[in-house]
Amino acid sequence: MITRRKFLENSAVAAASAMALRQPLFAASQNAPQQEIQQGPGQGLLQSMRNAAAAAQIQKTKLTDTVFMFQSVGANIVVLVGPDGKVLIDSGMATGVPHLLDALTKLTPHPLKLLMNTSWLFDHTDGNAALDLAGAFIIGQENIRLRLATPQKIPMLNLSLPSAPASALPETTFVDGQKIYLNNEELDLVHAPNASTDSDVYIHFVNANIIHAGELWFNNAYPIIDTNSGGTINGMIQGVDQVLELADDRTKIVPSHGAPGNKTNLSAYRQMLTTVANRVERAKIGGQSLIQTLALRLTADLDPQWSHGEMTPDMFVTAIYNTL
């Protein structure tokens, strides 16, 4: 699987520096005309992920009789099925949508009804326009629509991105939260401000006792904290705390990347977040510059367990340093 991290590790822009953390974000669709984009590493990354998604098969995990998790290139997708129609959480990469629609057809004959986004990052929204064409009504936190609807700059990558097509934008937005009742399920959508970005949402399947944590949780990996779009370490910890408060020992929790887990797994992740944040804060209060803080290798003892995702240790420490 091609990830943002794999591309960035092979790019000069991923080297540790005093620059604030920036992640490539993009939400264009395969159904829209390809728009001209300033060349840069992020452009190559996006195309690499789209190429991989076009060939990758979807892996299905059954969570309950009516809730499933799909994994491919991009963020995890959760599906709720039932007589009211299929509900999707996140859309993955645009080129993976044909595989997604085929997998959905094999689940049940019910039509596609809703698509909910948990983040505006491209691996959550790139397939929006294609799924809109397939019949999905799109719902998202208001910052998801605002960011997708306007050009975005990624300073770290020297990249300017155009706005997404209108068909990729959420058609209904909310500020703090939204309740939806479908297929004998209550879905509670909750905004977690300034976590991975300023647009993060976690979704509670109340009856099924499942929580899709979105970008709040990367299972066994350091999370993306995109400081360019409002991400902060304190917001991330606060969002994780909200999910932990909702969960009990039987709750199934779905991360944006990685295998589903439970409250114990998420608690260990929360402990990692606070441990690194406290270490970085002590260094910063002590007068250490970012470069000096990176040289301390504050995550060295944690890296064997957590340095497996898109965020390198230096990128993670940089994001924390710049948001404390």
C-alpha cells in the first residue's frame, strides 16, 4: 500500500527542519476534469495513491450483521446496510470507487443513500464526487465543505491546490454535531475541534456500540496533525478523551488507518500522545529550539511500536512543538 509517509520519506521535503508540519491534502474527483496543479511532491503522491487504489482490492471486516469496515488505499471506510439504504463513512480514493461500489453491491441490494466524511484530507474525500454520482447524499462538518470548496496551499510541499468540484462537497453541514436515524441505528456525528485538522468528526453507532474515530486514531501509528489546517496536539488528546468517555469494554473502535480495536487499544494510544506531548513541552519550556528538540530523539523508546504509519517521528514531534 502506498501511503503519504512512504512518499514523503523518499522526498527531500520530509527531512527534519524548522518548518511547521504540512500534509498534502487534495479532494479532486476522477469524475471532474483534471485541474492544473503546481508541480510538487504532493502532486506525485496523490497520483501514486490513485494509481495504487485503481488496482487494489478491498478487504472487508464484519463488525456486526449490518456494519462492515472496508480497507484499501486511503482511509478506512465503514458501511451501514439496511432497508433504508446504505450509509458510508468516508469515500477513499476516487480511482478505488469502482471497487467500492462492487463490494457494496455484494453486501446487499439496497441503494446507496448517504456518505459522511470524518475529515477533509484527500484520503477521506477523494471519492466524494464519484459517490455523489452513484447516488450518495454527502454530509460533513462545515469546515470540510469550506476547505474543499476553496483553494488550499501546502507550504511544506510548495504546492497550491484548486478547489474541489461542487459534486464533491457536503450537501448538508453541521457545526458541533448531528444525529441521524437510519436502519434501526442512531448515528451521532460529533466535531472534535482542532485535532488532526479543524474538520475532524467521530461517529458513534449507538445501538451497534461502534465508534468510528476518524483521524483521531491511527492504530499503532503516530497520527497526522496537519498544523496548516488547524490541527493541534491538545485538540487531538481532547478528541480521544471524548471517544474514550463514550466507549465501554465492549465497544468496537475503528481508526482512520489500521485494524479496528477497543478501549484498551485507544487508551494506550492516548498514553503515547500525552507522553510525547509532555516531553516536547518540557524541552520547549526549557528553551530548546525545534532543531534541538528533534536532536533529543524524544520518541526513540516509542518508535518500535508507533512509527509504522504516515507520520515519521520527526514530523510528529515538529507538529507537537509548533502547536504547544
